[in-house]
Amino acid sequence: MRYSYFLVLSLIIGCNNINESELKIVFLGDSITEAGVYDKEVSIEYNGELVYPNYTGFITFLSQSTPENTKLIGKGISGDKVSDLLTRYKKDVIDLNPDIVFIYIGINDVWHKYDFGTGSDIDLYENGLRQIISEIQKIGSKVVLCTPTVIGENYGDFTLANQYDEYYRDARTMESMNNDLDAFSDVIRNLSSEYNTDLIDLRKIFMSYISENNPNNNPSGILTYDGVHLNDQGNKLIADQMINFIN
């Protein structure tokens, strides 16, 4: 997910001072998580100017429902896949010694295969996550795994970013991407069972919501604004799921 307006940042929401009673939560992921800290009521700096994001992120929504002693730490970077998390999870997670870690990754691992030719082999995806999960559990942190959501909110009409030729913009590609998302989601479900983690099956939740709320088969505008990145409703839906593992 390589959109220039997504800033490469790690924004920490909460108190600056750490104390023994503080609950520290890290969110590890890609641009969806990176935008999770955005607040459309609060401006951010972009290219030397202050701009207001169009949507409020799920981490910001969560901050409105968590106790004051809860520190929410967004560690999402645009374009990241599992291979990228492997290069930074020690710094961004292990060194922070959090109480809870939400891992939400997989969209780029599938999407980039079709749009850039740089996606992730499913075995690399599984083995990379296995390493990350086991290392996080060794420091006593609770892990909450999230299945990847959607690439397009319909079947057959979602247009990729023109990195490939016309072949990669038809129903066959949509079917292949959805099959991959289902397979990668199965990896998350199996790893959750194997490592006894908590699980938020966002793939199932999103597909169910879209099937009930997208009668016109629109490629976006239900839970996302572009088929991938979340609008307010998508962010609220995720926040409503995550809060159950915090309070």
C-alpha cells in the first residue's frame, strides 16, 4: 500500500510517562495500521503543510474507549509485508515490552503479487509470522492475530494500480486475489490455534458485513474508501472488535 499521503510514522497515543500500572499495547502492521492513529479532527504535517486526514483511524477510536492508563502504540508502515516486519519487530515490539500485541498483516503480501510482482510466498508468510509470534510470546506479551481483510469490496470490478497489463484487471484476477486472501487467512487461523493466541477474523467479519451492505456490488465505499484502506465505518468495525481484547 504505497500511497504518498501516508506518512511513515509511529504515533504514540497516551501518556508519555511509563508506570507500573500502565497497560501498553502495540499495533504491528502496514499502512492500514499506520493510518490507525489518524484523527480527522486533528491536523498532521504533510509536505510542510498541516492537513486534516479524511478518516479517523481504529487506534484513535480505541483511545476513546480505553482507560486512561492505557498506552496505544501504532507501529504500522505503508507497504509493509511480513518480510518487512521481520526486520523491525524486535525494535518496534520486543524492545517496548508491551502487554498486548495486535498483528494485522497480509494485504500487501497478496496485493503486491498482482500489482507489483513482489508479493509473499505463503510459506514465507507463515514462517515469518511463526518467528514473530513465538518471539513475542517469549517476553510474556499476549498476541492477538488478525486475518487480512479485502482487496476490493466486490468481485470482478476492482482496478489495480496499473502496474501490470490489462490481464490483471479482470474477474479472474479478483477471484485469484480473493482465493489468496482466504488462504492467507487460513494461515492466520491455524497459527492462532497452534500458538494459542487470540484471533480476530477480520476477513470473515468484513466479507459478512459487505455481503449485507453492498447491494450494488460497489468496489469501495462500504468499509474502505479505495477498496483497501479503511473509511470511518471500517475503522469503527475494527475498533469494536479489538476493544473486546483490551477491556
